[in-house]
Amino acid sequence: MVARILVSSRFVITVITAALFAHSAQAQNLLSLVVPEQRTIDVRDPSQLPPTPMPMIPTPPTVAQWEAQREPIMLSLNDAIRIALANSEVVRILTGVTATASGSTIYDTAIVNAGIDQQRAKFDPRLQVNNNFSRTETPNAVDDLLDPFQAAIRGLRTDDYNMNVGLSKPMVTGGTLNFGVNANPMRFNSDGFPLNPQTRSDAQLDFTQPLLQGGGIAANVASIVLARIDTERSYFQFKDNVQNMVRSVVAGYWSLVQARTEVWTRDQQVEQLQLAYDRSEAQFRVGRADRSPVAQAKAALSNAIATRIAARSAVLQREAALRNVLRLPPSSESEIIPTTPPVKERAEMSWEPLIELAAERRPDIIELKLILEADAQQLLIANNQALPQLNAVALYRWNGLEGETPTGDRLRSGPGEFADWGLGVNFSVPLGLRAERAAVRQRELIMARDRANIDQLMHQVTHDVALNLRNIEQYYEQFEAYTEARKAARENLEVQIAAERTGRVILLNVLDAINSWGNAVNAEVQSLLQYNSELATLEQQTGTILETHGVRFYEERFASIGPLGRLGPAREYPARLPPTPNADVYPQGDGPAENTFDLKDPLPRRHRQADPVAPGAEAIPAPGAATEPR
């Protein structure tokens, strides 16, 4: 009866399967009822996601609130670099009037460093224990002893337990040593067995050693060497980004000083042009001049006010960019006042030592050197894989048997009485080794490419350092020249104002002298600050900006990420690689950094009074004076 049911069930399953394959669409529909398919795009509403807390930040200042009072914060360049390093969990670099994340964090090197243990783990011993209980009961047809014309169905039931313990140890030579113990107790439900129950057991020791492909210490530890090289690469990539961040802080700091100085210059220009406009308007009202000087002064004053708005906006933008690099909020109730004066002394440079220093210390050059070392390891692996496979194998096994005889006695084999052994050499090779030889050729070409890349980088470094040196000399020479130009422009302004008051020159000469003086002051300041920025850039180009500023890296230990957790005795697992605070390199200042320049009022106080006008004449407000904040 059971057999009939099984046959009928098999027939039904066959029919259903054939029907499903005959109608694939219906089969898919039926299958989708059991395992539903994802046929729609499920997107949650943003309100369903966990909220992200945002800090409470005041409204950023704009030029419309220029006169709003903010608490000044005196910030030296040393402290600015120190703040940036303390907030360097994610490294930021200056990009124009803002800062962006470089993609590098203090955790990257520690993350890559874990790969060394991952590669070393393939040589760790492995223990395996298997325990299996089973019962086998198979029916068999036999002749009926009572009736020779009949048959009977009887079954043999076997209760089985299999225990297997194995210990394997991969060797750095490429070989594998295995030791295993097996025990297999069995019990039968019928007579006729010499031993029931009986236990078969064996202990086995075997060793396999590749002689060509897969053999050799160098080829087998190459993956560990590659993991160590990856850690070094990650370190120098991080160092390169931190160098860029320090250089960004220096550049952003001097840009803010330059913007603040330009605002002072534009304020002076607006004040002088306001006086010129008031004077020309007063002279026009009393009939001393025509309308032409008034129109000229009005146009010059309007342009100066617009230029001052742009200068004030530049201060706010560059302060925000510096805040961004330092990882400070974009606005606060305070105003950053730079206090470090720029360097005014000429730096002496030697070309050959700079190139040698860059070739040794630049992180990007070091990274390419490490890539070449990694290429050598990859080529070593490829050459090893291109060898034929020739393995020496050896095996020795001790076999044992014990059990209970029908009389109830225990019977067992003696120790070492039955033993197996085997020795052999196995050989295998793909004819032609086409894929393996192609892999070797590919690795050789990659190494040649990377050598070309490092040669190109060295070529580019020489041009970068040369450009840097030219810029340093140019900006310093311009600073000295613009210093003389600023002095000459100041003298010219005083002369033109005095001459215009006596009627010897037209007002247009005075307006041009005012603009020339303001541009000369800005050019002098800009050239000196560009010179200071280029000095920091030269330190970055030679790879020494962190050492110059006394910055080092240290591993922060965090035992809970180790395999033994916080209870482990060895706290030696790096969690991150933060930089230390910098040393004081730049001189400290007592007041705003722009005070280091010769920012003196170009117009003596005795010249600030307008020419007397006729009784009853009233002062005319400057264009835009009602709306332009002062």
C-alpha cells in the first residue's frame, strides 16, 4: 500500500512539473506566491529616517550688517593651525572661498592596518570537531525459511556515531600539516556480527609540501608584505592630506589679513573721495567751478563705495573659509582678528638641497615608491604561479578496532598493530601555461608603468619647486617695489590735493591719485602675504611642512576593538591616527596683523576741512550715503 502511494505521488509530481514548464508564465506566478518578487521601488519618506541634530548657529553676517558689533577674538596663526589639527577627524582643505573634505580621516590608516592580521591569519592553526549521530534502517527481501515459496522483508538497523577531530597548520613554506583522530562506534540490531557493538578508530598524520607552484617562504608571505605596504601607503596619503590642510590654514589666514587690509584701504578711499565730492559740490554752489568736477567726483565716489562693499564681502567670505578649514561654525557672535604679523625678511633658498629633500620627504613620491615595492611582490607571486604544480605528499595512519564478541568479551587491536603509510609526488601543469605567463607579462608591464609614473612625478616636482621659487622671488621683489610705489603714491596724493586747492590741477588728477594710492597699498600688502603663503607652499612641496611646524602622528589605542575586547591584557590595537598639536613657529602679535603695515592716514588732518563756501551754502550728502553702512 505504501509503495502504491509513493508511485502515485511520483506520478502527480511529474505531471505538475511538466505542466509548470509547459506554462512558464503560470509557473512564475505560482512561484511568486511562495517567494514574492520585489517589483516596486520602496522609498521611505525622509521624515521616517532618524533625525540628524544640527547645531544652533546664528545668522551669518553680511555686508548689510557690517556695522553690527561682534566680540573680537584675537587668533594667532599658531593657534589657528592648532585648532585645525585638533579638529582633523576629517581632513579639510581650502578650495577658493570655502573648504572641502579631502576624503581622508584619522581612522583610515588604522582600518587598513587591520588587513595585516587578516593576511597573517591564513597561517593560523585550524581546529575542527565533527560529531554526527545517525541511524540507518534499510529493508531487504529475503527467503522465508518456513515457506520456500514465500519471501519476507526484514531490515538491518545500524546505530552509528562518528566523531572526527582535526588540527591543520598551514606553513609559511606553502605546505600543510594535518593531524586527525576519528572514532566510529556502531551497533546492529541483529546477530551474526563478530563484534556488536564495534568501534573503528584511527589517528592520521599527513603533510603536503608544494615544491614549485605555491612553495617558498617569499611567495607565501607576499600577501602579508603587501598588507604592510598598504598600511604605509595609507599613512603617507593621510600625511599628504594633513600637509595640505596646514598649508590651507596658512593660506586662509593670510587671505583674511589681506582682505581686512583692503577694507581699510577702501574706507580711506571712500573718505577721501567723500571730501573731494563735498569740496567740489560746495565750490559749484558758490560759483567757483562748473558741474564737471562734481560729476567726476560723484562717479568716483560711487565706484569706491561699490568696491568697498566687495572688499567687505571678501572679509566675510575669507573669514568663513578659515572657519571652515578650522571646523568652526560658519558664524558666531565673535569676529576672528588675525594677530600674527607676516614675515618681511627675504628667505635664502638653495636649489639642489630642496630637490633632494622633496625626493626623500614628499608623501606622494614615497607612495609611488611603495607602489613599486608592491609591484615587486605581485611579480613574485605571478612568477610563482607560473611554475608547474609539483607537490610532495606523505601520510601515516594508525588504525584500531574494538568491540564485544557474542560471548560478551571485549576484543581490541593492539597499539600500532595496523598502520597505513603513503609517500608520493604529484605533478600537474597546464600545457603552455598561457594564462600564467600572461599574468607575469602583465605584472612586468605594470611595474614599468609605475616606474614611468614615478619618473614623471619627479619631473613634475622639479617644475613645481622651480615655480615655487620663482613665485617667492617675484612676490618679494614686488613687495619691495610696491613699498616704494605706495610711498610715491602717498606723496603724489598730497601734492595733487595741495595743487588742486590752489587751482593748478583739475580734480580728475586728485581722483586718480586717490585710486593710485589705494591700489598701491593693496598691491604691497597682497605681494607680501603671497610671499608668506608661498613659503608655506614650498614647505609642502618639499614634504617638510609638518616637521617644520612640529607636528607628529601617534596611534590612539582602544582595546575594545581587539579580539579579546576590553578584558584583554594587551591594549595594542590602533583606533585612529590623530596629529599632535603644532609648535609655535610664527611670531606672536599683540594687535591685528594688518597693523604691521604702514597703514597711515594719507591725508593730513589740516587738509580734511573743505574750502569755505558762501554763507547759506549747505553740505550735499554723498551719493549712496543714506543707504551705505559705515
